[in-house]
Amino acid sequence: EAAVRETVTVNTCGYSLEDGCDSVSFWQRKKIVGVSGWHISDESFHSEPSSWKCGSFSYQPYPNMMDTALESPPLCLGENSSLTFWHRISAEAGTSYPYWAEDAGVVEISTDGGNSWAILSPLSGYPCRASSSNTIFLDPYQKCYSGESGWSFQEFDLSGFQGPVKLRFHFASNEQYGYGGWYIDDIQINTEV
């Protein structure tokens, strides 16, 4: 017999959210500029059978001049909230330290229904900085995800936020060189209400 696996658990008002990224679930794909590169992919994952990917539908490089986000619906945060997920990335970055990102991703939060967004920093810190001459949405030297990285665990402290918020994974590419993309899996949002 084939096993049946439920991958999404959502409790009312943000008690917790767990998404194995094996179905479209409730995340919304937002095209800011160019194409929306977010889709479910079985090319690479932390947990079988798939993950969210920002990039091409095949193993081809992602398109240039893409600015896109994977956005949650409103979540009601209580106390001691956190966001965790696994990710891997293959994006254009220079080799000097900290790696100068030409294409990059960050995690953002909105407390006003998505009208404005603030960049969140992982507990371990972002490994790269936006190039001083980048043409994507990040300010020069803004810390971010970029370069080449295998699957790694990421944790964000959301305890400074309460009430309704939206979260998003925001990725953009400049006008040159596409790479493999950004993969997100095993997303968990926990809070105490």
C-alpha cells in the first residue's frame, strides 16, 4: 500500500504552521518585476518529495531581471514566535569576502498587510552582502543569501512581533548571469497564543 503523507498543518490564528513544501498550500507567488519564479519542484529538497524553488522549471538558469516573492497570508503571532526552514541557494555572487551578491534573497516581514516590508535577519546572520553596484532591490552592502550553499537550517526570532503579520521569501536577479535558484523546504512558524 502507498503511504499517504499530510504535509501542511495550520492551526487558527498562527498557533503553528508546518509546511513540507509538497503542495502549493497557502503560499502566494508574487511577481514584482519580470516573471514569478516560485514553484513546487522535485529537483532538490530537504525532505521528500519536493520543495519551493525560485528559478526555472528545469535545471536551466533562472531568468535575468526577475524580482519575485513567496508570500504568506496574514498570520496572528502571539509570544515567543519563530520561523525556521531549510534552504539551499545557487545565485550570482563574487568571490571576495563577504561574498558580493549580484542576485540575492532575503526573508521579510510586514505588519501592515503587505504595504511595506522589513528585512529579517537569521540568528546565524546572512552570509553575503549586496554588491555596492547591484541593480536589484537591496541597498548596497545589505546582508542577504547568495552564492553557492548546500542545504542548511535557518532560524529567525519573531518574538518582537505580535498580532497579524505576513512573511515572504524575496529573491531578485540582475541583468546578467542566471544560476540554479533558491530552494526552501520544511517551513515552520511557531507561536504561543
